[in-house]
Amino acid sequence: MGYQIDEALQRRLDTAMTSLRDNRVVIASLFLPQGTVYWDDGGRTNGGDHSPIRHHQLSQLASAFGASTPGAQKPLSNKPVLPEPINSIVDDLAGKHTVPVESPTAEKKPGNPFSQGLPRQDAGIPATRSLPSRIPALNINETPTKPPQESTQPNRDSLAPSDGHQKTRRLSRTKSRSSSKRRASSVVGPTLSFLNVAHNTPWQIEPTTHGNAGLYNAVNSVGDVISRKLWVGIVDSPTDGFSEDLKVDLELRYQAEHNSLPVWVSDAEFSGAYDTFCHQVLWPTLHYAVPDAPKTRANLYESTSFEQYKAVNEKFAEAIISAYQEGDIIMVNDYHLMLLPALIREKIPNATIGFFLHVTFPSSEIFRCLAARQHLLRGMLGADLIGFQTHNHARHFRQTVHRILSLEAVPKGIQLDNHFVDVQVVPMGIDVAALYKKRHDSEVTEWVANLRQRYAGMKLIVGRDKLDEVQGVKQKFLAFERFLEKNPDYQGKVILIQVALSTTTEVETIATDRLSAIISRINARFSTLSYTPVVLLHTHDLNFNQYLALLTVADAFLVTSLREGMALRTHEFIECQEDRKRPLILSEFTGSYSFSGFRSCFVINPYDAAGTANAIRAALSISDEEAASRWNDLHSHVINQTAQAFVTSFLTRTKQAHEEHTQRLHSSIPQFATSKDILPTYRSAKKRLILLGVESALVVRDPKETRDHGFEMPEKVRKLLEGLSNDERNVVYLLSGLPISGALEKVAAALPNIGLIAEEGCFIKPRPEVLGQPTEWISMVPNLNLKWKQSCIEILNYVCAQYRSRILAPCLSLILQFTERTSGSFTEDRGASIRWRYWPGDPNDSELPWARRQAAEAQNHIWDSLGERFGLRIVPGTRSFLVLPKSVSRTSAVAAILRPGGPQAAVAEASLPVDPTTAPALAAKKEIPEAWLQGGNSEKYDFVLALGGDEKLLGRINDLPGAQTVSTSTKNSQAKWKVEREKAVEVLEQFVEDFQ
């Protein structure tokens, strides 16, 4: 029985297909999924009629790349010539040599289980000659490459010359590229008929061995969910020698055959941006390893490499802008293109842009070391949505933005002057279905049997890591050595097989030199004639089928990364253990461990060799029952956090965020004038619902004055409300964030015929059915645990150490004295919420930026320590913010008013015996249903007027029949009308005059 896709995932795919049906997805990644390669083969046969070969181009290219010019080059055949899919992780690092060399034949290496036995999958392929390259295989294919369609990916054997001449391998991007010319536009016009004819050029297009293979596989895994897509990236070949004619030729072919748009970047720009800035500055910094400038020869604080990095991003922007179509969703990927979102936004303000960082994002103390820190952050903030692998990465980004750029950073995202940027967690996953098919390949099955026979009676620990410092391979070997020292009973019975993925030749050489001494020492101490404890395999030692077999027979998988995003190789191991269910040993510094599903692994601190050694013993001695229980938890997470879920979630969230950010432009909303607009409808209505925002429409108040002397409704406003509420056809509700005590209780006493919503929806005082009949306040959070309030106040206020230690010892580490160090700030403790006023004074005061930074930091600390635990949300205001239960809002309060039975019935239905401190998931279900869309009491109102600044509420009110919505804010809005806040009372008086 094959793998069955999860029903929830299938529903998500169906929903995404509907949502994305009318959108093209533009995927910007440094490298295109297909590379441009040159076959140095003078013995190709003539397969048909062809146009003459461009010999001058061929000579120029061969000379530029150090290849010999074919003396009698024969044209290609009419049959499309493309390679089969990569099926060996050896190919992930193809072309890594520093000089052209003949590919060596497979040789036996001591301890290499794949040096004999079954034939290699590439046996019989003649030796090839490749162009020197030092491109690292970043983001090595964490999932098996999805087999392309037969029409475009014929078998690699089709590349074999029919005359028996030896085939030579492609030429790939070299380590050095110098100046090149770029066409003014990278956009290609309509597809031409000649694209279906074989091209007389020695260049071919085939899957690249570089770039983000996990991204390529993830996008391909969703199939028809993305009906139209365009890949934008650079080719993995040197391009300085490319003529303009050749570039046009390749652009047309990329577009027609692969839905791709090449970006032409000079060799010098590529080297400076990629080799220097990305690899020697950004990569280590993002992984908490601030580079040593003298050692890396890249000045972290002043480097021309950033200018080259900027130039590469600008050329990407030029290509995307030129190819842009209305409705495109632009997906920008990873740290190579951090400037790109803002560059696109500058030219296309209404573009839908999402940015996803596939690697880690460090704390602000690390990121601030970068000289280009502000440029990089502002570049990312050009997106509608910024996605990260984990909550920690997202939190670090928010904190970094508000500390470096002094912007307001809240749990949902970043507030800029003219728009909001969503910051969300969208973890990557693997294509479980494709992996299931791949690991049931007959070759995998044969290798499983071969390995089990060879290592009968042995315990195998397997690891797979790149050879750079952040992967912690050194720490892994030291921990394994400690394990053998402390456990002599396991000596001669446990083997560590480490698969090493290279980065650059220089890094690989340094890493190998450092590791070889440790490996030699371990093997010298514990080896016997028939036992070698450590086996180090490089990727050319085994193919992907063999690697899957290794995962299948492993007794444990060990990851000791010092910092890492999502360790997708652990997902592969878990799925390969479907039958045996062996345990995972995982570093706490990986993004995978931050998810609850991965808490069933054996967690380790890679810096603690003794602790890791203990974890190895525990994993090897675990009972089958416990191992199965742990595996089930891990497996459940993997099959839900899939590659398909990542792509569909990221794209739909990006589209949704863009739609929220680009509401109707404020300038295009007509001014509200009752006399000619809606008075006739108002007069004829039999039952009217009027919803008015207090702070946003009726009253301009001084918070400090209110705190000292209480709240007083202005006489003009009181008479207006009295006039409106005395009309029996009107049901008037005031919506406010004010508390009951000292504020709205006075309003209720003065205006008994008006309904009130207090504290942003936490409390409702229904409007009396019979005018003059008193009603009681109803709590919309009757069963919620409000213990969080005291902790929140302690975070905001300064309190003496004695009180702090006696009452809130668990929160000591998070108690920050925000109120004490923010002049003029104060806390308003309310019935079910807390508001912190961080600047009630002059908005033009020079101290306001400091107060804003304090407010942003306070919000982040409250959210991190209390938000998820107690089910809270934070609502930013004008120089203040409100903390309240996330299950209530003005929108949910209006929903309760409109439902049959009113707020009382809503509370009775929504009240659940749930303590959010122990069941936050259930607490989220307490949100009152928004019943007006299903009918309810809304049917009795034939006129609804909502006036205020709550844009979400106004948008929902628009769905009601006979609704008129008026916005008093200056932001973009979905409201039908707009009115200046100062004129709102004057406009409303026309309704009262009409009544009188």
C-alpha cells in the first residue's frame, strides 16, 4: 500500500489551488533549478538538418573557460537532449574540483560499505572533464529530487555519443567571473515557433547541482496547485564570455522549456556577492559566528563586496520588474536576496511580495555587528510577509528591527509609517510521498539487505552534515569518543558513519585536516582487525539510494549542529524508520527541535560531550516500546509539516497579508455627507443599528487627565447620544477601549438607553429592550484565567525586590522596569485587560522615539512570557498598547449583540470549562461565533451605521444588508465612506435634527 496523503493536507492543497488559481507565482532564488552547461564533445553525430553552428561563439567560450575548441563540431540531434534526474548525492557536489581532472574509478576504501557489493548506479559512464568550480552545494537536496516529466527529462543515457566517442561532462560556473554586458531587458517576448526545433549550440540546460534543492522540490511537490510559475535566478555557469545572441537564445529556451528567467550577472559581481559577502560575512553571522575580518580577508565593517551584493539584488529586481504581471505573487528566497523586496516595492508599490529566510536569524546583539545591517533589514521590510523557520527566528527579527531601526515591532509583525509587514512562522518540510516512493526502490531494498548482512551484530549511528564549523561535526566525533571511553561494553559493537557534505574546497580542506586528527585518534584507540569505529564518507562515496538504505538500517541518527535552521535530513531519517522506529538524537540548537513534535527525540547540547555521550547510550539501549512511542510523535509532525504545506501556506498567507495591507486607498474613499447620501434610507428604515467608536469618533481626551480626574462625556456629545437613543427605532451602542470603573459606568448612568462595549469587547452592557429599563454588565470572558494580569503589571512596573520575590518568583528573569525608565508612562489596570500609556505627553518631544522602543520591547517580552501561555493578544494604540484575552474583540462583541438571544446567549454557548494555562488550544475556541453572516438578529435591522476607526470591524459590517460604514482614520480602509474625526459629531447631529 502506497503513501496516502493526509486529509487535512489535501484540503489545504484544494483550498490553495482555489486561492491561487488566478495568480502566477514568481520564485526568486539565487540559482535557477536548471543550469546552463557546455558539452565539450567533438564527436557528436549529426542527427538531422541543422543551421550552422556559431563557431566564433564556441571558440570564444572554449577559450574563456580553458576548454579546447572542437575542430569539427557536429550539430546536436533533433531529439531534445537533457539529463535524467539527479539520483546521487554525489552529483550535489559535482564540479567542486579546483582543476580539471579525470573522474577516478571507484576504489575500495577501508570502512566504506559501498566500495563493493552492488554495482554503482553510474557504472559504465565514461570519465568526463568539468570546468573548475568552487561553488558550494548550499542547501543540499534534503529530499529526493522529484522526477521531472518524461517529455523534458529523457534518460541521461540519451547523452551518450552514438559513435562510441567518450562523452565529456558539462562546464559549470567557475570560481572567477569578470565583467560582462547585460541586455537592457531580461524579458523575453512571446514564445517563437523555432523554440520547438533543436538549437545548434553546444550549450544545454539540465538540473543544477547548486542552489536550494529543498525549495525546488517543495515547489514541484504541489503540482497543479501553482498553475503558472516563473523561476528567476542566475545560471550556474560563467557568463562573461556569452555573446548577446547566445543570451537571447538561452532566455528563450529557459522561458519556453522551464518557465524560467535568467538574470545576467557579471563574474566579478557574482564572486564578490556570493563568495565574499554571502559566504564570508552573512552566512557565519546569521549562524552566530561573527567572522574574523583578517582571517576571512573580508572587512566586516567596510567591504566593497556589499556593493556587489547590492548590484546582484538590483539586477534581480530589474528582471522581475520587467517581467511583472498584474496579480503576480513574488516569493523571494533566502539571505542572498535580502535587499530584493524593497527594490521591487520601490518600482511596483502594489506588488504582492513574500520573503522567506531558509536559515537562522540571530539575536540583535549578533546582527548589529554587520555594517550593512540597516540596508538588509529595510530590504526585507519591503515584503508584505516575512517568513521564518521557527518562532525564535521571528522573535529575533522583530527585536532586531525595533532596536536597530526604532520601528514598532509587535508579535504580529512590524509597523512602518505607510504599511504593516506581517512576520510569521512557516516551517519547511519534505515531500513525504516522493520519499516514500524513492525508499521503496528496488536498489534501496537490495542495499538494505547488503548493509544488514555486512553489519550484523553491530549498532550503526549515522550522521549527515556539511563540513563547516556550524554543523558541529567536530563536537560529534568528540562526543562519540567520550561515549566509547565511558562505555567499554559498547566498544567493538557501535560504528559511527558520517556522511560529509562539502561547502567550498577551502572549507572542506580545513575541516578535513581538523577532523582527520580526531578520527585517527579514535580509530587508533578503539579499532581491531575487524572493527573501525568511525567511518567518514564523502558524497562521492555513495549515491542517494545507498544513503536511504543507510538511514533504513541505522540504529540512531545523530545531529550536533551548533546552529541550524530546519534539519530536514532528520525528517528523512524518521520516514526511513517506518518499520524499525529507531530514535533521533538532536541538537537543541536546530530549528526542528523548537517544534513540539520533535520533543520526543533525545535532545543534546553539542557543546556538552559528556551529555551527548549519555544520550547516545540511552538511544542505543532504548526499549522497542519507548522507541515506537517516540517515533510516532516524530512521524506525526513530519507528515503534517510537509513541503506541500510549506508552499501552500506561505503563498496563501502572503496573498492574504497583501490584501489586508492594500485596502481601499484613503484618498479614493468618498466623504460622508448624511443629507444627500443616506438620510433617505435612514428615514425609511424600521429598525436601525448604530455603532459608534468613542475614542475614534466622539471624544478627544487626555489619558493623564482621565487618570487623575476621571472620564467625563462632553455635553455636546451627551446630547447627541441622548437624541439618537430616544428614537425607539434606533439601537445605539458605544464601542470603547475604556474600562467600566471610573469611565463607562458614568456614561451608563447618564445614558441608560445606550448599549456599551468596554475594554475592546471584554464587557457588554446591552441596550435595554424597554427604554429606561436598567441592564447589567456581562463579562465576555467569564471563565478565563486572569492571573496573567499581575505578571503583566510586574513586567511593566517597578516594584520592590521583596515583593517581587514573594509574589512573582517565577517571573523574576522577565521583570523589566519599563515604567520606571520611561518618563511619564503609567499602567491602567482594568477588569480583564491592561493598557500601558508610554507617552501621554507632547507627540513632538525628542524623547518619544525612546518611549516607542521601550513599548516595542515591553510588548515582545509580554508576548514571549505570557502571550501563548494565557491566550493573550496585544493591540497597539496611539502611544499606548492594550493587553487582553485573544478570544475577545469589538468584532466578537458585535457578533454577540447580533446573535439570537443577544450577549447572554453568546456567553452561555461560548463558556467552556477551560483553563488556558493548561489548555491554550481549547482557550482559542472560546471566540464567540460571528453569527451575523448566518442570519441571527441582523435580519431585524434594515439599516446599520458603523462609524469609527476599527478597520476590521468596518470590513465585516460591510457584509450586512443595508450597512453604511464610515472610517475616521487616515489609513487605507474598506469603509464605504470617510469623515474627519473632528467633524464626526457634527455629521451625526443631522440624524438627530431629522428625528426632531
